[in-house]
Amino acid sequence: MAKAMKTMDGNKAAAYVSYAFTECAAIYPITPSSPMAEYTDEWSAQGQKNIFGQTVKLAELQSEAGAAAAVHGSLQAGALTTTYTASQGLLLMIPNMYKIAGELLPGVMHVTARAVAGHALSIFGDHSDVMAVRQTGWAMLASGSVQEVMDLGGVAHLAALKSRVPFVHFFDGFRTSHEMQKIETIDYDDLAKLVDQEALSAFRARSLNPERPVVRGTAQNPDIFFQAKESANRYYEAVPEVVLSYMQEISKLTGRSYRPFDYYGAPDAERIIVAMGSVNEVIEETINALVAAGEKVGLIKVRLYRPFSAKHFFDVLPQTVKKIAVLDRTKEPGALGEPLLLDVRAMFYESDRKPVIVGGRYGLGSKDVVPADINAVFENLKADQPKSGFTISIVDDLTFKSLAPQPLGDTTPKGTIQCKFWGLGSDGTVGANKSAVEIIGTYTPMYAQAYFAYDSKKSGGVTISHLRFGHQPIKSPYLIKTADFVSCSNQAYCYTYDLLEGLKPGGTFLLNTVWKPEELEEKLPPAMKAYLAQNNIKVFIIDAVSIAENLGLGNRTNMVMQAAFFKLAKVIPIEEAVGYMKDGIQKTYGRKGEKIVAMNCAAVDAGVNSLVAVEVPASWAGAVVEAAATVDEPAYVTNIQRPVNRQQGDKLPVSAFAELADGTMPVATSKYEKRGVASQVPEFLIDNCIQCNRCSYVCPHAAIRPFLVNSEEAAKAPEAFAMKKAVGKQLEGLQFRVQVSPMDCMGCGSCAQVCPSKTKALVMRDFGSQVEAQTGNWNFATTLSIKDNLLSKDTVKGSQFAQPLFEFSGACAGCGETPYIKLITQLYGDRMMIANATGCTSIYGASAPTVPYCTNSEGKGPAWANSLFEDPAEFGYGMLMGVNQLRDKLAGLVAEAVQAGVTPELAEAFNEWLAGKDDGDASKAATAKILPLLAASNDAALQPIVELKDHFIKKSQWIIGGDGWAYDIGYGGLDHVLASGEDVNIIVLDTEVYSNTGGQSSKATPAAAIAKFAAAGKRTKKKDLGMMAMSYGYVYVAQIAMGADYNQTLQAIREAEAYKGPSLIIAYSSCISHGLKSGMNNSQTEMEKAVKSGYWHLYRFNPDRKEQGLNPFVLDSKEPTAPFKDFLLGEVRYASLQQLFPDVAAEFFVKAENDAKERYETYKRLAN
């Protein structure tokens, strides 16, 4: 049978092979493992059968702990069950892992090994999670490449069933899980033949069933527990041979050889490395170069990590080995060594052979490892006393543990074409490159590899695609260092990043730009011009932005740029590439109609035909790079933030973080970024402005603000800073202007959409024109005094004269969540404490190196911290508990001081504070009187009070997170904190999906919505979190939607914070995951449509109203005035159901509408 070669990533390979053996899957989304479960759900919805002739039954649980329990139960019921997870998710499964192993149940877990959050969150790869479960009794099998995931994933399932020992099959998160490779798939029929049918029958026979009842999970006393535990030894002793036998069976099918440990290298090697995971392919590539140069080096690849078999290790160890370096991809502070090192040393302790054994760490948080780093490890082994406890790939100038890289040159296979693509998140660059790799992998005999690097911004972040093509298998699991081709999709990157670093002499550079060839002399930075000329780079430009816009594709330049790449790179004939691209377009967009297909096909043609070759002047070779101007900015910004933002963070030494070891980062640093990534930004037309301030109110990034200017300030204004008389009695004598920061604007256009002026006061203009015209105006505007005490902050207009203490975040353009957070900081930011759930809110709120939370002129601002995804409610509760204890201490000291006798002025201020200490405004007013008096006092008895002075002002405790946290994984904690009666404010930013992990279904997802894990449409209705909270009777609850009612949103937030007890605000948030057909520039108007159609309802439940003899429930929504179905069909998450599953769509849409109507009727009864 011919080999079935397909291009896929590690997650898809794991999903493919696991689907074959899986009857049930219990899952919970977590990056980067979620795609495995998503594929399983999708294939099941499409009717794909496993080897048992069934579709997989998949269930999404409320957390990983719940998923593990469901796996446990399903296995006990006799169904072969699988789950997929990573990082903290894996750790939440530990208690059930002990149970599953203890009961000898053949479960399988596919893990995209990922860093566990400590001093900071990292969603990237290392082995800290899998090493935390090595003691649970699960066998552990490691894969190091996409092909190995396919092959060894099958071994895990087969061996678990035969051995009765559950298996963790793990591979490196992102590096393997998201790397695309051309691999050979294994036919399901062939896999089915390998299943031990007797073992399967025995497993079924052991299942729980009242027809043959047994009891499992008893409590055992000291007299028998130990002996019973030891009785399982024989099962673990048999595992290595079981694994080996199945590896041999896979080898018979594929021709690829596997053993529990595999050796690679010189047969007479004297220096070897022991490692597991994707680093093995880097080591192999390095060994190829070193052996060719006469070096005696080798590698032992660890496949089966648990049980660790000394016999199988020694079977492959060359007799000539004198020195061993063990590489661990984890760090265990305080240990004598990392886990794999300790295992290897323990094994040799009982051996007659005594090689020198040292250990080192590598790759934490997906730190890239290149052949030069591996060469350094081999060089270290040449020393008489090699360094142990070393690190590679970093510069440790603090504890001096790092090995300096030893360059080897380009070690990729000869003839490999290496290409880098710089893109803007959501512009389609990554998708286009995935398509390119699939085209080459599918239609040609060539091999292809793709890996995608991202920053932590949301859809507007930088993406760097690393693609390799060649006629030999590609084993280079690291970022491209020397490229043949570089493409850039955003001209602003010319000023931000070193785009040409590593581009080979004679290579090709493609730039998407609105600049004409004759403008490049002026526009391109001198360093770039010099590199192009000095290295004979072939330069091409294309205006993909204009092409896409003219074709109606918006900012999706991917088809244009992909076609241009095929034309220039000449990997395959351009005619064939165009044909394959258009075939792909038909398959992808065919259901959306011929118009969409034609637009994308036209984009392909334009990409081929619109390229402009640029003649590089010889004079550019002498372009002078001017020294950077000295800028007055914090050292952190200069030394850390700017290098990281330039994608140069890998070059920072350990000492740069000496004062940041606990993860603390300074605030107010986002203002230094100036990303300039928008293609269009708003222009303010002052004569049309009615001074409502709605534009500022809805801006997701605080990039447009109203300013009040007094006469003294106006005299210093730039000439272009046009102003008009401020409207309002309280604003007499002041001038008014709305100012945009073009470099911070994301270009969503929300401000222009909501402008109510008959003739719009904001229109979207070309970015370049506005940067030149408005940057100086913005810089001046930021010097103006904040005048937030003239109008009430209870009004939309008045609130926007307050300084936002959350600005320029990494959220998507048009984000529906961030305007709420920004508004809360304008109201309470100077005394806010925030406990933030992991998710979108934490990623755009605190992704190193920039922090959007900032301070006012007094240096005060939100104090923010993140614990975990599941526990922000408890985390925030703990913050409040700690603060209250310290404030109680302060209150006692103040009362004692008054009793003991202080000055009359201080006694009056102290008494005022004691009376109003639990009110934000009152405590603030009293504090303003107390602090100067304390500063002027020499009374030593007051010193304990001075030490606690930061607690005079009442803190506003906020807990922020999304629906995935509040409705699912964190609901138990949320409920407990609400029940506590304590004065906490909780806002749930409800996008109705797990936005951060890619759009999976949650219990906030309504019926009929298509989401990941609900590929055929969600069948159950949305959980009514607000009603559940209201049942306590003493919890303030509000449901809001900013774009539907600005005033109700503001009123609810004000009431919630003022309420002396727990408050819960559920805020509808439009999201890019919804697929708004009108675009994210309409995110606010989409909220309005949601309310007018009866899809979302506005209300406030205020227990304080009961004391006034009023109904605590106020329904702010009116009867629906717009068709419910029209709203659904305006979003892809619903409209796609009609396209994919038309037979159930009508039924589901009716159910969704009836669910909404039922809710509204319930609210009406409460209001009457």
C-alpha cells in the first residue's frame, strides 16, 4: 500500500491517532492542547468512525479536575477513554490520576507539555507539568516530532490496554504541538489489527455493572494498605516489554524503528547527551555535523520515561561512552538536580560503569535551542571536570551557570529553502502560510515544515511564520536564523523590528506597503537600506492593503501575499501554485457563495500580477545609521521593554531580571510602545462635534479622549490643536477638543460608528496622514491637567473627563471587553485592587513587557495581580481579607491615638475618618486632611499609624474575568465569595465562549451557537448566572451591554461599587470569536442589536432598594423591537450552523429564541 503522506501539526497527529482508539473523551480547553479535543469534536460531529465503528462521545467539563473525574468514571464503566491537557490543567488532574493508576485503568492522556505558571504565566513549552505527575503511577511516553506523535501516540493506547497501566503521552507544547510537518499517517484498519482483543474483553469484563457487581475505592487501614499498594508492581515491571512489542509492531507497519530508548550517533561515541522531546532533533542535526568532522558524539533519546527501564537504557548505550550530559526541560528549585538527571545518576549508581554524568537545563518557556547550544554541551563534556547544573540558550551573568553557544553554521539539510513571514495578527498571514505548507506537502514530493511565533497581543499582535521546504526530511525544530526569503505584511514593522536579520546575501525581501518605489529612499530606515544594498537583496513591494480593500476583503491581505510568495520563492511553478490556491479557495469558501470565492481568486491573481521590483541604489550601501536620540524614559523601558518589543528579548541576560525575580513588573509602560499598526485611524472634525464624549467611552484602547483646556494651557497649544468652547455651565471659560493618538489606535472605528452627530465628527483616514498631523497634538494633550471634578462622573460625558488608568492594551481591535475595564478605572482606578482571572483579560492586561494599567498624577492607580484561571474570586477575597485586617489594625491605632490625645486638628480628622472609613469618597476626603498633619507631626507614638497610612483610603476590590471562569471552572469559588457577604465587586466579561483559548463553548454559550466543542451547535441553553446569584437576596446583580445603553452601564457600575456587600456585573462583550459580519468596528452597535432583538437583557437587582420599600429588581430592557433571527444570522457563530447543519438549524434557532423569551418573561415577573 502506498504511504499516505499528509501535512499536519502535532496536535492533529495526536487527535488522529487517539480518535482511532477512543470511545469517550472528557475534555476542558487549555492552550496549547485544545486543538486535539477540537478535532475530536469536529470529526465526531461529522460522523467519522473510530476503529470500533462508532463516533467518539465527547463531553466538555467545567474544569480539568472535572474532566479527569469523568475519564475515571468512563473507564470504570468499561469505555476506552482519553483526555487532552497541559500545564495547570494537568496538575488539576493529579488526584484522579492517582485513582486511575491505582485501579489499573487503561486511560490515555495526550499532553502538550507546557510551563507551569510561577513568577509569571507562560503558555509555552517545557516539561514542568509532566514532571509534576511522574509520581502518579501513569506510564510516560515522550514524542519528539510530529511523526513520532502519530506513531508513539498509537503505542500509548495499545500499551495501556494490554498492560492495564494508564499512559501519559507527551510532546512539546507549541514546538511540536503547533509545528506543521509532512508526515505519514497510519491507516485505522492497520491500527485496529494491533488491538489485543483479549485485553479489551478483559477490560470490559472488569467494568462496573450491576449484572456483576463489585466495589472499588474502599478505605484501607494501616494493616493492609502498604501490601495492597505493592501488589501492583508486576504490572509496572511488564510495561517496558509491552511498549517495546508495540513499538516493533508500529515499526513493521511504517519502517520507522522505535525502542524505549534509542541511540543516535557515532557507534564509538565517548560523549553523549540524554534527552527527550523535540530537542532530540536539534541534537541529531548537531551530531550529523560533528560526526562528519570526526567527533565521537551521540544521543540517547528517552521514549519511555516511566517506568524507567535501566535494562533498555543499557541495551543501547555504547560501550565507549565516558561522559554523559543529561538535559532536562524543567527547573526544580532546591533539588540536587532535575528529574531526568537524577534518574540517570541513580541508574548508574548500581552499575559497574561509572561515566562522568552532568546535567543541564534548556528550553524553559519554549526558549529556542539551536545547534550552537547543543555544540556547547558537547564542548563542555570535553573538560576534565565538566560544568553541571548548566543552562543553555541564555546568558546567565548573575549565577554564571550558562554555557556560551558554539556556532556550527547552517546545519539544515542541503537544499532547504528557509522563509520568514512577518504578519499582523488577524491579517491572515499565519493562515496563508499554513495553506502554503499544505499545498507543497500535498501536491509535491517535497517536505515542508512550518512553525508560528506570536507575541502575547491579541489579534493585533505580531506574528512570525517560519517555513522550510526541501527534498529531504526536515529536522530543525528551532526558529529560522538564516533565511532565503523574508516577507513583511505591515510597513510599520520597518521601524519596529530588524526584519532583515539573518536574510542571506542574494536573498529576497517582499514588503507590503502603500509606499511607491520612489518613496523608499525617504521612508526606509537607513539600517535597512544599507543591509539591502550591502547584501545584494532582491527587493519587491506590493500594495496588498489597497488590493484587499478594493476587492472587499478588508484587512485580509493573506491571499495577495501568499500568491506573491509563490511567484517570488519559486518553490513550485507559479501556474501550479495558483491552481492549488484557487482549488483551496473553492473548498474553503464555496459554501459562502460565488462572490466570496471570486474575491479571493481575484486576490490571488493580483498577488501574482501586482508585484513591483525595486532597483536598490548602490548609494544605499553607505546609508548612515544615526545614533538613537536620548529619550527620558524609565530604565525598565530602555533596558527590557524596548528590546523585547523589537523581538530581541532572547538576547537579554539573566541580570536584567535580577530585581524582577518575583515577577513584579512596573505599571504605565504601554504608552511607550507606539505600535502604529492601524491602516486607518479617526480624524476629528471639530465643527461637527456635539461634545457627548461617546467616542471616548467606547474606545477599547483609550486612544481617543476629550480634553478640557484652560486659557493658560491654550496659549501653549500647537497651531494645529484646534479647540471650541466647552459646552456646559460648569465648563465656563474652558476650551474643548477630542484628540486621537494615531500610534496607539488600533483602527477599529468604534468611535466613528457611535458618533451621534448628524454629520459625523469622526471619519476614518489613512494612517500616514494622521500620524503626521496628530502625533504632536496628542503629545501636547497629555501634558494638560485632568479636570475630572467639574462634571459628575455619573454621566457618560463627565466620566470621560476622568483619566483612564487602563490604556493601549494588547486587546483586539474593536474588543468589547476593554471599554468596561477602562471605564471602571476612570471611576475607581486610584483606589482599585484587582484579582484577575487568567484569560483574555490577563493577556491584554499584563503581558510582559508592557502593562496598560497606569497611574494618575499622584502616582496612584490599579494594583493588579493574577493567580490562576479557576480562582480569582477566592484570590480577590483573600486580598480583601488581608486589607481589612490591616485596616482594622489601623482603625484600632487611630482610635487609641484619639483616646490618648493628639492635636485638635488631627483628632477631628481622625474622627472623620473613623466615621467614614468604609466609604470610598469619605475616606479619601478624611485622608487628605490626615496625611499633611501626620507629616508635620514629630510624635513618635504616631509612627505605627504612619506605617499603615496607605490603608487610610478604602480600597475598591474588583474581581475580573470572563465567562469561562465565572460560569465554569471558577463557579464554585465565585458562588462562595458571593455567599460570603463581603464587599467585593465582580465583573464577568461575557463573550459567551472561551475567547482566550480559541472560542470553545462554555455554559455561557446559548443554544444554537457553533463553537469549539459544540461543532454541531450547542444543544442546551445558556446558564442564568445572574438569577442564581440573585437567589441569595443580598447580592447586587446587574446585566449590562455598553453599546445598548451607555447610561445603564454606568449606573450599574456605580451602584455595584457603592453597595456594601458582594456585587456581580455580567457585561455582554462582543468578540472577534463571534464572527460579526458587520465587522468589529460595529462591536458596540452589535450589543445594541443583541438587546433590541431580545437576545440579551438589561437589568439591575439592588438589595438596598428593599430597605426603601421598593422592588429590588429593575428591568431596564424594553420589549424586543428587532427580529431575533436577524441578530443570529449577523454573526458567523450562528449563521454557520445554517450552512453546516441546515437540517437542525431551524429547530435550534427556534429553541434559542424561546430560551431568550422565557428568560425575559421571568425578568418581567420579577420586575412587577
